[in-house]
Amino acid sequence: MRIDILTLFPRMFEGPLDESILKKARERALVQIAIHNVRDHAEGKHRITDDRPFGGGPGMVMKVEPMVRCIESLKTLDSHVVLLTPQGKRLEQSTLQSLSQKKHLILVCGHYEGVDDRVRQLMVNEEISIGDYVLTNGAIPAMVVVDGVTRLVPGVLGHDDSSKDESFSHGLLEYPQYTRPEDFRGVKVPEVLLSGNHQQIAKWRQEMSRKKTQEQRPDLLK
Ligand code: SAM
């Protein structure tokens, strides 16, 4: 899979893409990720990427031409163009599953008051929000998508089953997990997990999963 990210802040991606599982996935060429500075596609001495909104109002709007030129320089028949915006559909695990099936993602990050709507009208296949709140720019939302998608690409996680049996994969939250020591400050690991009885362990995990979901996210059970 290839992912191209369009942003005004390429350096924001340096840390997250160079650590842990994302770093290894890139080194093993399971995903290719490239960052593009939209400013490189702006014209004039000052390479201006924003302007005042038509109709007035506060703030600035990202200009259409540099963004469209940048997308056009990358787009192929396999591309799926995603605009990160609080006005998009809220990101869910199922969205990540579907994005992970694509060959090529182009992630468009906005800034200021957002992006001239003609970018969306002319170029975008899907609008995604990472939640009902507003951040300063699209870099962190894009990183959320890259991280969530990359771990679903076959071969990226050490154990591919890790992403098949976790929170949201069966409409429930995951059961509590424990590792050594068996007793920490008097809080003991549930006996059943030490029993070696796989049937009992599976039953306990299913019950705990349901209980946790009922307590924290009853909306998922509806
Ligand atoms: N004026 C816009 C509005 O009210 O919908 C908000 C613009 S926001 C300050 C600037 C950029 O940050 C957006 O264009 C988008 O790329 C990104 N952004 C902010 N919050 C986001 C969210 N919840 N999900 C996805 N992208 C977001």
C-alpha cells in the first residue's frame, strides 16, 4: 500500500512515522508513506497557500490551486483521496478496514478555516473526521488514519490475529489483559487466566468483554 500525505507541516510527521510499528512497516516496504508540502505547489515568490474567505468572516482559507496541483501530481486510477475534516463521517474501525483494502491513499490535511470547497468537489472521494471536536490542522488526524490503517495491512503486526480479536472488531470492547507478576500490591490476576483451561478462559473473556462494553459503551450493544 502507498500513502501520500499533503500538508503544510511535513515536520509534524517525522516522529510518529519513524517509531515502532510504523517504522518497521516502512522499512519492510509493507507500506510506502510520502509527505508532500502543499507550499511546493504554490506559485509566486512567496508561495502563498491561503487567502481571505469570500463572503467575509474570520481567518484564512487554503487556496484551491496548490492543493489540486499537488493531488494531480500524485493521482492514479488506483488512488482514493481522503479529506481530513471535522465535517466528515466519523472515523470507525470499519472505516479503517475499508481504507486498508485500497492500493493508494492520498490524505489531504487542511489548516486555518479549512480548504476551499472546490478541492472537495473536484478531487475528494471520502471526507473523514476523527471525532466531534476541532483541531488546528489535519496532520494529527492524518496520522491517526495512517496508524490505524497500517496496523491492518497483512504482515505489519507480528501476529495478524491481534487486529482480528480486539476492541470494535466484534462490536464489543476487549476484555481486560494481564501479564506478570500474578500479584501486584495485593491485586491478583483472575484465577481463571492461570488455569490453563482454554474453554473457561474464552468464556470469561467473552463475559468480561460484554461487561466492559455495557459499562463504558452501552451504545455499542444497541
Ligand atoms: N473551520 C472548520 C470547521 O469549522 O469545520 C475547521 C477547520 S480546522 C481549524 C483546520 C483543519 O484541521 C481542517 O481543515 C482539517 O483538515 C483539520 N481538522 C480539525 N479537526 C479535525 C477533525 N476532528 N477531524 C479531521 N480533521 C480535522
